[in-house]
Amino acid sequence: VPVYNSGKIEKKWQQKWADDKIFEANIDPNKPKHYALTMLPYPSGNLHIGHWYAITPSDAHARYMRMRGYNVMFPMGFDAFGLPAENAAIKHNIHPSKWTFDNIDHMRDQLKSMGAMFDWRREIISAKPEYYRWTEWFFLQLYKNNLAYRKFSPVDWCPTCNTTLAREQVWGDDRHCERCGTPVIKKDLNQWYFRTTKYAEELLDFSEMDWPERVQTLQTNWIGKSEGASVTFLSEDGDPLEVFTTRPDTLWGATFMVIAPEHPLVSKLTTPDHIAEVAAYVEQAKRQSDIQREAADREKTGVFSGSYAINPVNQAKIPIWIADYVLMGYGTGAIMAVPAHDERDFAFARKFNLKVIVVVQPENMELLDGDTMTQSVPAHGTLVNSDLMTGTPGDKAFDRVVSWLEEKGIGHRTVNYRLRDWLISRQRYWGAPIPMIYCPNCGVVPVPEKDLPVLLPEDVEWKPTGESPLKLHPTWKKVTCPCCGADAERETDTMDTFMCSSWYHLGYLSPYFNTWPFDQKEYDYWMPVDIYTGGIEHATMHLIYTRFFHKAGRDMGIMKGKEPMLMLRNQGSVLGEDNEKMSKSRGNVVDPDKLVAQYGADTVRAYLMFFARWELGAPWNSSGIEGSSRWIRRVWSLFLEPADRQNCANEDTLRIMRRKLHQTLKAVTRDLENFQFNTVISGLMELLNELMKAKQNGAFGSKEWNEAANIYLRMMAPVTPHISEEIWSLLGYPYSIHNQLWPEVDEEAAKEEEITLVIQINGKVRDRITVPADISDEDAKTIALATEQIHSAVQNKEIKKIIVVPKKLINIVL
Ligand code: ANZ
Ligand code: ZN
């Protein structure tokens, strides 16, 4: 018997699979297709265990689908633009391109050690001109379709990364940079945006997708839809102040207005005697984050502007305040304050002694009184103190008031979203150039498509100046205007790298193609992505951007269908052994290369699938992997070491063995379908124990044994592809196990065994029942007494005792 040498076996088969191209995915109209996509890595230098955890179970699932008869494409690539390359350039004085491509060469080898079924012909690297040419092309299409625009406005700026960030890249209550953790500041800049908000409503529709509930909720909240009304108030000078409210039914209770400190009318509305106070307040508001400002329980601050507005529904004259709990970035940046029914307005009114007028009286509450109430009442209810609307029941109030507002021309129904347009300009070098030209005569001019790609120059200086390095380049930005031939300048910002990853699933379709971003034949065959796997941390970034991209592309006639990715599954994370996040500084990082060298890729794969529920993750456990290693070695000897007693097992042994085999097959099939990898492995481990018993009892060499070995190896093939191929070949089966179909369950064999019990009353046979062989005495009695025959015979006679002869009979003594 050969010894199990993982290193040798794994190298050998990886080479042979590559030579034989067995995982190359080609269009095959005779087979159902399956596009399995897993999030591509950033070439940071090394694969970590988290990559293995995300990718190898996805590979197991893709392999399983392949054995189910699908034509499976499972591609891999590198999300290769981005800040770390540039930071490495500054720190180690190495060109970002060299840093990136060296890392890719190393990481590609590491990926190959997984033994995954990647089709490497389809590899994409987003920093290659062949790829980013199309990233630029997509920018131009968005621009032509009015989905990209430039705007001067305050933007979030990371002082450490020296670049602007999209709203999605600013995280947490302290509003820090998603990459480096530095709190962001505001800067006024001219930047490019994509009109993601145009798709806000459509992005809320998940009806044709199988995506985790959690991701749907995160996206839904991020998009933040509110239905309400826009109502226009006028200042005493006649300046219109439009407000957004979700409660138009409370209009008669508006006792003051509040505008954001950044509101354009602040200075106009501030009367001379309030200027100093207002100016000081506006200044301090700049230092607060939106999240702090919006918190309901925060001490309210604000200043009176000196001006008044007229409530259009009743002509009431109400003071206009300036307060930072109203955000400029939401709605119109101005609100009507209804303290009786809104929590924050109430706190504000009590603090500054403003009037509180009740206009909604919920049915089940005692009569509310604005002067004495100690908290606001946000519930709906019958309108009171509301002139002609008084008496309107709560469930009719919204519609009735809004119709009336529309009739009077005071306001109208509106829907508001929290989603903002996507800011894509970055003041960094290592990204796809924004293909735009600024001409003194023609203004903003797109680079003609035939001139793509706009190539990044090689010779750049990386001084962290806050300006794009491309701007500091002596010649790169100089260009002649494609319209008029005048001296013009290129845009020197580059694109957010999330732009590159918004369409990479299309890049895989035909990376060699150069007349269109993809080969239409490949698109029509493979798209949409059937299963997408990756981390949930992308829920409100990449996973929204890529959906937006698809929908925009569809409206431009480039893409097809409603969604780019039908099904999504998220893995959890592997924590350090100390239950902390893995990081170099904590010294708790697990190196997959070392594990592969010590145990082999199959063991690492099996352990990663076994040690946690995939979607939850768990802390690493270095002794735990020994268990998976033992399982692999036991499988090896189970099938390859001959037994002392062969082909002499009794029928019972063989029947029980086959029952366990087919029951396991059933469970493993179900669990692979559901991404329940841990029970796939534990099921195989249990079955191994059963097979070892059978081998001791002489099953080895029988036709039932051979069936068991054959099915066992095929079940193992997706999770541990190398050892299953090796044993398969040593047992003399034809190459390759990975071209076999998934085994079929023999339902008859999988059935639990049943026995017949005789039921007697006072020693006379009255009935028979069929029950599982391992039924308990108690359960047998209960079933016996419940049969129709026995029930009517016993009726309400007293049962003296019940005698059970296990597996034979039950005698009821009356
Ligand atoms: C009057 C009112 C009465 C309101 C009431 C609520 C309850 P959502 O659901 O999040 O969309 N609002 C509007 N714009 C705002 C801004 N820029 N900053 C802070 N608050 C703003 O919230 C909409 C409600 O939040 C709006 O409805 C408005 O207050 C406030 F009993 O108008 B409401
Ligand atoms: Zn021009």
C-alpha cells in the first residue's frame, strides 16, 4: 500500500488537470450552464486563510454542480487597482505596477495550490490596459446616457489616503475612512458622480433574487425610502422654504421651522441682530458628524434666525430656527417642526420654550395637551385643531391632506431616498483614468472611444500632496481637444476601484475580446451569474454598485435581464485562535501555505468546511485540523489497505452498510445544495466509521463494498479533489473522478428498517402494526393503543397491564 503523500499527489493531479484542460469552461448548448462566481481577491501580497475560507467551499459547490451535469464556469482574477499599491510605492519606493504584478504572480500560485477548478484562461486583472480600457468605455457610456455628471460640492475626504471617498466608504458613528480608519473631513471639490439614485426604486426590488435576508435589509435601509410630501412655506420676505415631511397630516401643528446650518438661505434669513450668534453656530456645526447630529437622544442645540415663515395651511406666523439636527444632505435641508408629534422637535421646543400644539389624537389615549405633555406622541390618529381637516380619521389623514395640498398648489406627494449618487473621482494614481478632457473652447469633452484606453503614465512621482499624481506629471495631462484641436487638459483624477469590480463578471466572459467589453455569444450563454459568493461587508458598496451597473447597462442596451447575480451566499469570517480579528499586529494570523505544506490542501479544505457553519465563521483552532487530517488518512487506509477477512460479511452487515451509505448520500446532497459544508464533512466522517465496522466484519471486496467505495469517493470529490482522484485511480476506476456524475440515492436501501408487531388483547391477536425497527417500548405501546381496532376493543375498560416482547408483540391485559 502506498503511503499518503499529500504534497506529491496534489502537485501531480493539479498538473494533469491543467494539461488535460478538464476545468476549462466552453459554451456547450447541450448542457445547462452554471456560472459560479466568487469575489476576486485584491493582490495585497499573500492569500490569507480568509481567502481559503471564502473560496474553497465555493469551489466545492461549483464542483458539485459540475457533477450534477452542469457546464460550470468558475473564473478567478485580481481586483488590482487601488490605494495599497500606491501606499507601498510611497513607503518602499517600488512602482505600484511592479508591486501589483509581482503580488499577482505569487498569489496566482497560492490560488493554484487550492486545487480549485478555476478556468485560468479567463483570468482578468483590472489594472491591465486590456481591462481598464473597458472600464473607461463604461464611463463614457454612462456619461453619454446622462448617468455620469460633474458637480462642485462638499465631499468626504480622507486626510491619510489623500483622496475623496464615496459615501459608502465612510463608516461608523465617527465617520472614518473604510480603508485606513482615519476620520474623514469635508472638502469642496469638483468631482464626478454616477446617478445611482435614478435606480433607487428598482434597487429595492429583490423579487427575482435569492439573496440573504440580511443583505436585502442592509441594502433596503441604505437606500432608505420614505413616502411623504413636499410643502412650500414662505418667509415673510417671500423666500420659498420647501420642506419634506412624512407626516403631512400634522401640518397644523407646525409651530416653528428649522433649517440646516448649511442651508443656502441661512444668511439671507438671519436678521442683523442675530448675525454673530448664527455665524458662531454655523461654524461649530461643521465639526459634527451627520450621525451625531441626527441622534434623537442628543442634547439639542440651535439658534433663532430672527425671521418668520408663514404656514401655508393656516397662515400662522412661525419662527425660523437654525439647528444641526436638520441635515442638508437629506430632503430639502429644511423642516417644519411639529413638537407634539416628533421626538426631536419636542426636545427642541421644550429646551427653547417654543409652542407645542396637538393636532393628532390617537383613539386609545387620554386627551393630549401640548402645554403639559412630557413627550411627543408620534402615533397616527384622528386630526384635531386642524381647521377643515379636523375629525379626519387617522387612516385617511395622509391621503386626504395630500390631495388637498395638491389641489391648493401648496404641496405634493414625494418619495425621498437616503441613497446618494456615487462619487467616483479619486485623487490617486493607481486607478483607471477618467476619460475626459477639459477644453478652453468646448468645455468638458469625452475622449473619443477610438482613443481608448487612456493609459496611465509609468513615470510618476508619488508625493502625498492631496493632488492627483497625474496632475503633477509634466506632460501627461496635455492633450489637443478632439473637437477643436486647441490645447486642452485631461482629467487627472482616477476612478474609484469599485468601478472596476462593478463589471468584472463580464470581463471573465471573454478577456481576449477587443471589439466590445465582452463577446456577445459568451454573454448570452453564461449570464446571469447563477451563484455569487463572498463577504457581507460588501452589502452596501460593491453589491449595490454592481446591481446599479447592470441596470444602467441594461437601459443602454448593453446588458440583459433584471439582475446580474441571481443567488448570493455570504461566508462568515475566520477569527484568530484568541477569538479576535486576525491581524499582523495581533500576531494571530494563520498562514495557509504552512498548513498546506504540513497537511495538504485537501485537509485544509476539509477543515475549513468542517470547523464552522460557513455563513457564521468561527475562531481558528489549530488542534482541530488534526481531526480532519486523521479523517483523510483513515479514508486512505480504509479503501487501500486490504482486509484480513474479505468478501465474507453476512447479509445484515451489508444491508446496514448500504443503508448508512445511501442515507449519507441523501444528506450530503441536501447539505451541498444548501451550502451546509460542515455537515457534509461530518456525514462523511460518520459513514467512514460505519464502513470501518463493515470492513472488520468482512465486507471488504464484496460488490456492496465496491459500491460504497465508489460512492464515497464521488461524494468526497468536490470537497477534497486530490485524494479522491488518487484513490479513484488506484482502485482502477477510469480517469477522472471529476468527470463522473453525482451518485444517485437508492431510496429503497436508504429506508429505515421496519418490523411488524403483533398486538394482542388478553392473549388473543387483534391487530398488527408496522414500526421502525429501533422503536422504544413506550412508543410501541402508544401506537398500539391508538389503532382503530384496539381503540374500539379497549374503549373505556380498565387496562391492567401491557406486556411488551421487544420486536415481537404487545399484549394488553384488560
Ligand atoms: C414633520 C413631522 C411630524 C415629521 C411628525 C415627522 C413626524 P424619514 O422617515 O427618515 O424620511 N426631516 C426631513 N428632512 C430632514 C432633514 N434634512 N434632517 C432631519 N430631519 C428631517 O424622516 C422624515 C422626517 O424627518 C420628516 O417628517 C421631517 O420631520 C424630518 F410628527 O416632518 B417630519
Ligand atoms: Zn475644444
